[in-house]
Amino acid sequence: PIVNVTEETGVVECTFAIIKPDAMRKGFAAQIKHRILADGFHILQERQLQLSTDIAQEFYAEHLGKPFFEKLTNFMSSGPVTAMVLSRVNAIKAWRSLMGPTNPVAAAEQFPNSLRALYGDKENTTMNATHGSDARLSAQREIKFFFPKRPIFPAPTHQQSHEYIQA
Ligand code: UDP
């Protein structure tokens, strides 16, 4: 469907989310999805899968060379994850804000009701329960990476002048 948006309501976007292996293992997936729906998101696509380390490394290629790269990609391939396409007005910002800051300790201090505060591991920043795209372009790339067969999120064009986004 084509969704009409105005400046007041903001732009209906898609973003990409992962429930990470720690939260899956601890049985938090249902609570996390409940919070997602309560926050007005639609879950457009969802799949459970386990990543190989190769795939995790490809997904996190932008972090290659950082000190936490190996720990992160080993962790992300350590068990099943849930990958989702979420849509909502201002989905990218809204999902980042529902997740909270990267570090679960900071999340607990600043946003105690955020998902990373509630479900992340306070002893280990890597195990912070969820992933979320940080921008329109990364959302597109990540959605395509996990849901290659159904490109549901074409880039906004100039003709659309950011008023219409295909959801
Ligand atoms: N991470 C980590 N140590 C750090 C920073 C990040 O283990 O010092 C992990 C953490 O799981 C984080 C992921 O790497 O979610 C990606 O890092 P990024 O800086 O992109 O944070 P995000 O966008 O996920 O909040």
C-alpha cells in the first residue's frame, strides 16, 4: 500500500530489528514483541534463524576492525535470533528510542523502561538484547540482507518528494 503522510504525522518508514541471541535464550522475545506492538509498530516480516559467523561478519561489516567485532559476531551467531521488518511513523528513530542506548547500564540509568535497560546484560554491552537500523539507508540494506526475496522498501525518490513511501 502507498501510505500518505503529512508533516504533522511524520513519515511512515520501515526499519529492521533483531532480537539477539541473549534475549532469545532468556525467553524475552514475546515481551519484546509485545512492546513493539504497543508502541504502534506493525511487524511486516518476521523470521527466526541462526546466523553463521560468516553471515554475522557480513552483516556487521561496518564494524570490521573495531575491538568488539569478533566478540559481537561470535555472539550474534551463538544461537537463534528473530529478524523483523517494522513499520510505523518515524520507525527508525522510534525503534532506536524504544531500544535505548547501546550499553544496558547507560540504558538503565537514562531510560529505565527501554528494552536494553530491561532485557540487556548489564555486565556485557555486546549482549544488549536488540538491534535496530540507524538510518534509512542501513534499514534498506539490512532488510534486503535478511529478506532478500521480497524487496518491500524501495528508496524514496525525488518525485515522491518524501511525501509518499511505499510500505
Ligand atoms: N558493541 C559492543 N561493544 C561496544 C560497542 C558495541 O559489544 O563497545 C556491540 C553491541 O552489541 C552493539 C553492536 O556492537 O549493539 C553494534 O554497535 P553500534 O555502535 O552500532 O551500536 P547500536 O547501533 O547497536 O546501538
